[in-house]
Amino acid sequence: MPLFEMSSSQDQPKQKQKKRQQHPSQPPKPQLPQDASSEPRSLCHQFLLKSVWPGLGLFGESYLLFSIGTLKPLWEILYPDCFSGETCSSTLLGSLTYSVVLGVMVGMVALGYAANHLGRRTGSIITASIMAFGAWGVTLVSIFLTDREVWLYRALSMLFFVFGLGVGGEYPLSASSASEYAMGALRHREAQEMQQHDTHNNYSALYENALPTTATTPIRNNTSTHNEEHRQQHRGRHIQLVFSMQGVGILCNSVTMTALLWITGISEQQQQQAQESLLMIWRITYALGALVLTFVLWSRWQYLQESHVWDEDRKKRYRIQQSRSTLLEEAIKSRKQEELLQLDAPIVRSSSSVSSLSAPSVTVDYYNQAIHTTGLPTQHHHNHHHHQHVSNLAVPAADTPPPQEDHQDNSSNAEDDLKSSPTRLFLQNYGLRLMGASLSWLAWDVCFYGNKLFQSTFLLTLTGESTTLIEFSMAASLNAAVALLGYFGAALLVDKVGRRDLQQYGFLVTGSLFVSCGFLYNDLSSATLVTLYLASSFFGQLGPNATTFMLAAELFPTEMRTMAHGICACAGKAGALIAAVVFNYLDNDLDLFMLSGYASFVACFITFCTIPETLGLDLYEVDKKWRMTLEGRKVEYRGDANHPRYLSYLERSKLHGVAHCDVDV
């Protein structure tokens, strides 16, 4: 969301008005009105306003969250007795990782659910408060408990859990806020285009009437010919640029560590004697992250506005909730009337049932598997020998009621929908997508967090055991920089290639690179292996790491968006927990590469089956369909949300199978 809203000025210069009044015979020159909100800004200002500030929460959480892996070598030097098992148990040391992951998982579900009811502004302030508290807590602990290592790591474990709660809430809130801001900006842009077009036509008509009747001046119609391009122009890029701040945070953490090690001039031989310098590096690293999160909290409290999309949708849903009891009574009365009529005139009906995902009044070209939704024509490619002709079946208009023989079934379905809770309706209608988005994110985080939490093992396997602390830090910085290029590359491609394809092919390429590192480890040079590993980081950020975050913010209606995103992200962190446990028990370090590659292949298959494409889909249509479902009028919906191009493979297959039994599904 933007920090400030620019108010449009409608005042026109008085001198121009006087000139037009003095020369009424001279037609005014057609000009499009200028709005202050559309005035050109510098790219730097736009990036800071629309991407950096909304993504500062992700920057702060990634900066501190991934510092666990980069600071671990320092802790091993500062507290050798603890890490050797003499004073600290392995459970206590492992809790540093497990506690933060557990906190993230709880925060994703709890705060994601709460944000559906409290709003995006309140939820964002709560998450920033929790993260800032946790960040200052771990900073103060690093100052006052450094001499009591057991209590130090106990306190760090608890504070990391608290910090993780805020991190968990930041994921669904940042994604949903970015998505809804893009939705609102698109509607504002479309309204501006319509207003400008109407004004231009009025000026053009006035200009034409003022010309002599013998003159023939063609009037250019500036009707927007790029509606499809503008439908969701830059929505994916906007979400991805916000998410890219996570990559910036990871890079800044690695660069900060490298710079501090270089400034202090600690060599490999001086590490044991330079405890004060290492403690200073530790404290500065955490203090910088705490300062960033404090600024995030202050700026959100001062400037963050409520999501207009969420607020408007909440008001509409409130009216629906108030009328659901009345609608239920009408549905029951309608069903009883149909039952009485059926006693006098039995109606032959089909044996097939209506799918919860099916769209009303569609016809299916079985061999081309094209589902034609009302009002959304598709091109026909008929097969002369094998085509079963079903396109001549009548498709009712958008305002045509369902056929009489299906009316009672529709009434029964409406009654069931009105009796069901919103959560149950959501699972019935979006459960498949929720499962697919969750499982693909889980499989990816097995790979992604396995790499981050065990980054030292990966890099040492590739570079050798003789790598010094500063060399290791520089290698981690290089890896983070390459990954950041993937973040920005995804922002350039996601609105051109599509979310699903980018995720699917990203999984395939990343998995192939990891498996190659495992199989060819003994046959390739260290430089080649490092190149393959860096390439896997790049394509991982270019594809699945970006799209899993984005798709979970676009697949679901506004009412359930933060909760659904939180569930998907929680499943991802369950994958991180699986990686933290399983990777510890792998005997061969090369198995790290193989497991990461196999997890990517599994995620690729899940994406192909369960994830629909959202490129070009107006998310207001998703909200419209959801509100009609709440009203018990799901079968009356005709719109883009039911179009096959915006359904997953399994959703299209389900529609296709139902249509084989009953064409009018």
C-alpha cells in the first residue's frame, strides 16, 4: 500500500476559461484531463513507495531469520563447550531452529485468520509489533546474557518463537495487501480511462460540430484496445517486487557479516582470541534488524491505510450475512413448492449430481476438451472424423434462469449452501486449490529451507573444508546476490509467462540442477559444481519461491485470502521443519542435493495437477463468485472465474467428466 494518497485536483486555470468565453466560435482543442495521481514519478520513487516500504517487514524478518545460519559459526567459536555438548544439550541447540519455525507456523495460521476479521492495517501493525519486540529481545539478550550460555540459548529459543509469530503473520498480510493494492489500482486506472475516453469524445463531438458542414474530418476513436492487457497489468510484478525484499534482506545479512568480518580484520588464527570483536559483530547484526523493524512499526502506525478492497468486500459480505436467514427460508419454501408440484407432474431428471466446482450451462467439445462458459466464447477446432457435435445445444443467456428440470436440484443446493458455514463452503469450493498450493509450497520449502538452514554444509561440500570464515561469508553473499537476481527476474516474467508455468518449469529446472550436483559430484570440478549450485538458487527464486508466495494470494476470495495464504505458508514451513529434521540424519552430504532435487520434481507434478493459472484473471470475479456462493446462488454465476483457462487440470477434468453425464451441469 502507498504511504500517501495523492488527491486529484480538478481546478482549471481561469485564464483558459476566459479565452474560451471570449472566442466561442473557436472550438476547444481536444485534451485529456490530467489527474494528479497519474502524474509521472521517478522510477526510484515508485519503487520505494510501492515495493520497498510495503516489503520492509519481509526484509526485516528475512534479515534476522536467516542470520541463524550465518551466525552459527560465530557461536561455535564463542561457546565451544556448549556446542561440543559439555554444557548445552543437543535439544537446546536444536531448539534455536525448531522454535522459530514453530512460531512462524503458528503465526501464519493464527494471524492470517485474524486478519480476515480485523483488517489488513490492524493485522500488519500487530505483526510488526511482535517482530520488533522479538528483535529487540534477541539483541538485548546478546548483551546481558553472554556470560551464561545455557540461559542465553534458552532465552534465544523463546524469543525466536515470539519473533516467528510475527514473521508468520507477515507472509499472508504482505501478500494479500500487495495483491489487493494492485486490484484497487487496476480499478482506479480503468475508471480513469473510461472518464478520459468519455471526456475526449465530448470534446471531439464539440470540435466536429464547430467545423463547416462541407468539411470531413475523421474523428479518431480512442477506445482502449488494450483492455485485456490492462486487466491485470503489473499485478504480478507488484506482488513480486514486494516479495523481493525478502531476498534483499538475506543479501544484506550476508553482506553485513562479510563487511564486519573484514572491518575487524579477524583472521583464521585470531578467531579464538577475538571474542569481543565477534560479540560486537553479533550484536550489531541483530541491532540493525531491530532498528529496521522498529521503523516498520512506526511507519505502519502513522501512514498505513486500510485495504479498500478488503473494506468494500467486508461491507458486501456483511449485508449478505444479514440476509442469509431470509434467503434460507425462501430456499426451503421454494423446495417445498417444487415437491408439491412434483406430486402432480413428475419430472424426469438426470442421475448425475452437480459438482461443487462446476459452472452452469456449459457445453463440452469432448475431443478438443473445450468447456464453453456462457459469455466467454472460445475458438472451435473441429475434428472432421471424431467430433461429437454438442455445440448446437442452446446456451442460455446470463439472465436466463436454470432449466425447469434442474430447478429443484438448484434449490436443494442453494439450501445446503445457506445452511453451511463460510469455512465449510470455502473448503468445498476451494479445497483442491488449497491442498495443491499447500503441498507444492511444502515440497519447495523442503528444498529452499534445507538449503538455507544447511547452507554451510552445502557450501563447504562444494568449496572444501579448508574454507575460512570470511571466505564462507563471501560465498554466502554471492549465493544471496545470485538468488536476488532470480527475485527480480520473476518480477519481469511473471506477467508474461504466467504464474503456473513459471512455477512448474522452475521446479523442473531446479530439481534437475540439484540432481546433477549429486550425480556428477565426483566427475566435475569445484568451480562447475558451484556454478550449478548458484544456478539452482537463481532458478529457484525465479520460479517456485516467487510463485508459491504469489499464487496463494490470488487463488482465493478476499474474505479467506489471508487465512488461506497462512495455511499454505504454514504447510511450507512444515516442509522447512521436515528439512531441518531429515537433513540432520543424512549420512552422505551428497544426499542433500538428491533430496532437494526429488522434492522439486514432486512439487512440479503437484503444480501440474492442482494449480490453475491466474494471469489475466480479474480477482474481483473470484470475490463475486464467492459472494454468490454465500447467497446460495453459485449456479447462477457466469464469469471468468469459471473459465477453463483459469481452472486447474483436475478441476477441468472434473467438469469434463460431469459434462459427459449431463451436458447442462
